[in-house]
Amino acid sequence: MFKKILIANRGEIAIRIARACKELGISTVGVYSTVDKDSLHLRHVDDAIWIGESPPQSSYLNIERIIECAKETGVDAIHPGYGFLAENAQFARACEGAGIVFIGPDSRALALVGDKVASRNTVKQVGVPIIPGMEGAAEETDFFKKMAAEVGYPVIVKASMGGGGKGMRIVHSEAELEASVAAGRREAESAFGDDTVYLEKYIDRPRHIEFQVLRDNHGNVVHLFERECSIQRRHQKIIEETPSPILDNALREKMGESAKKVIEAAGYTNAGTVEFLVDNDRNFYFLEVNARIQVEHPITEVVTGVDLVRQQLLIASGERIEFTQEDITQRGHAIEARIYAEDPENNFLPSPGTILFLNEPSGPGVRVDSGIYQDWNVPPHYDPILAKLIVGAETREHSIARLADSLCNYIILGIKTNIGFLKRIIETKKFREGRFHTHFIDENEEQLLPVHTEVHKALIAAALLKESTPRGYRTEHPGTESRTNPWLEIGEWEICSR
């Protein structure tokens, strides 16, 4: 087992990794940028080292500096968490070259699954269904037009090395294709340093379902069932749950075995997620492999009882997986909601600033993986995720009720958050009945982003009251001393809605 590891990340995932290390007796080194010098994750590590200025390219994406810090602190391994360098084959190669264990798949497997075209072809060879589309990259627009005509519109243009919705364009006709390919290439080059794009059939209103897989260095592989990830905004998941409301045992088993085939074919080790799209006829198609610990991994831990970060550490240190496929069962239901510092009523723009008040929910079946605290300043440089609210219960209905109650008790003042937006999602009839797909938010925008007429009226009334009444107004009552009206004495005030 490792003696010391460096956690090349920040926020809640760095804390999650540090806790798993502590349970295994592993010392930890945290890293931080200039703006993160007071971040919560630094309180959970044994040592901390500055890695650069605040912009990600100068700090959390600075491979040379992170390797330098790892050598300086004498660590055995590096855990990349998620985001930043977690799926970067160049970073994995740098670790290998420095004699430091990268806690994840090796650089060859990372490069393979990170290339969407190459991974599609690998998956096809082992008989796992793929979405019809291009089997290789192409430069000529005419080839894109030919392939689009073969598979039929609508189609989707994707970045070969992409993820997170970047470099993607949905195309409904040939007239849109050339411009969409060019735009996809520009965005892919900007986001990933590689402008290669490919085309495949666009599946309308699918479910997005992923399977968690573990594979060790001894050839043992297991899946830990599915996560339903169809509630998305701009291709980013915001609510996940397990089990999926639409899978029966037969389809679940078939998809789980397919996920294991994909991981084995790629020569992939450690924790990974195989993602599928499921159409209205319940046909499933391989989408991609996420080669890291997932943001939504806690819901799998809730229903299986398996600590996934612990398994990552054990597998990376050469241990065998501690259980067989038959040992793993699903118990109950779990849901995760991602808490973001963003303004849903202003096009979801990030909302950096100081957290003036914080109350995080607790109670039976409630877990909060958080990277924030009261009086902390949320920086503008990174992904705006603040925390993850995870709930578990015996049934889906009970989990939804528990999530609704927990969101009501999740209070963050000083910055804008998406908490109210999440509440409105889970209050919809379609969500409660499990009738949703990846375009659910787009198609229900008016219901999910209401105009708060009552609040607007109240603010107008308050403004009129302020204009018509002098500050410190006193009311005189016959036969009594004059009394101060406290509501007017306090001066300016505002109505806050949760």
C-alpha cells in the first residue's frame, strides 16, 4: 500500500480522496493555487504545497509543476480526482516517466478511451452496439455530407478528444452541416488542443445511463450497476440516481456485461464508467468511457456499500478486487443533486463571491460532499460546483421526498446558487414519474425557470413604502408614548426567496 499520495485537485473531491486515504493510513499532500490558499480541502490533508497562480493553466493543469511538487514531497502516487488532468494521457505518461503511480488507467488506455473514434471502433469489435456514424476522422466536408446522408438527419458533430458537451453540434439539415463542422472544430481546438471531429446519428430524446466498472491488474472485472444521468443542462449532468427508473433486470444485466466487455477490450484498469444512450425502444448504444472517478460516484456507494475511492487506491497499489460480481447487490434508491454557484435566472452565469451564511442539511440517509464553508470566497477561475447533496432511502419515492426536504434546508446566502432550480425539477410530475430524457430541462424551461411575480410585486411595494415614508418614522397612539416602527427603523431591506 502507498505511504504518501499527492491529490492533484481541489474542492469536495480532494476532501473525499483525503478521507479515503486517512482510513487506509496513507499520508496526503494537497495542492493549491494562490486563490485557493484558504480552501477547505487544505484542512483535510497532512501537508500542502503551492502549485501556481490562480488560472488553471498555471496551477491545476500545470503538469510540469505538479510532477515537480510530487518529487519534492516524496509521494508514491498521484490521485487526479475528476476534471483538470484526470483523463489526460500526457499527465499519466509524465507520472509513469517520473516513477510515480497514476491512480487511474495507464496512459495507453487513457489515450484509447479518450479518442472517441478509436474507442468506437474498439467497442464495435467486441459486439457492443454503437451509434451509426463515421469510423474514422475526416477533413473533407463532402465526406461528412455523405455520411450524414447515409445515417439520416438529424446528426451530431462531436470532438474526437472531447467531453462535457464541448465541440458538439446538432445538425438538422445539409444546409447547416458545413458551418457546424467548422464551429465544432474551432471549439474542439480551443477546449482540447485537437480539432478532430466526427459525425454520428443523433438519437432524439434518449436516456443517458452509465455503468460503474472496476478492473484490477489481475484481470478481475466487476460492474456496480447503473446510474441514471438524463437530467442534464447543456450536456452536463446535474441530477443522477440509481437504480434507473426504466431498466428491468434483463436489460440491466445485458448493459452491465457490455460495460465489462468495453473495459476489458480497452485494457483498462482501475475505476471507470461506461456510458450508454437508450432510445425510446429500449435499445442501448455505447457513448463513451469516462476514465476517472465520477462526480456522481456517491450514489453507487450508497446502494452497493462499496467505497469506490478506496477501491481505486487498492487497485492502483496492486491489490485484487475484494469481491466478485455475485457479491454486489443494489439496496434501496439514491439520488444526487449537484450544487453550483450559478444564477439560473441569468443564463446560469457563474456566481463567485463570499458565502455570507451557510446551512447544509443533515439527517438519516443524507450525505453532503462539500468543499465550502461560511465566509469563504468562491473564486471565478474554476468549475462552479460547490457541493453534492446525496440522499438514500428504501424507495425512489422516499428518496425524492428526502431530497426535497434536504434542498429546503440547504441555505447559501451571499452568492447565487441553483438550489431553487433543483427543487423545481424534482417537483415536476414527469420527474416524479420517471418520465424524462436528456432534453427534459430544455423542453420544460418555462416551468423550471418561472418569473417570480409575487417577489417582484413585493419588491415594488417595498420600494414605494421606502419612498413615501421617512426613515425612523414614529407612530403616535393616543394616551401612550410614541413608538418606533422597527420595520422602518432598520432602513433598507430586501426580500429573499429560497
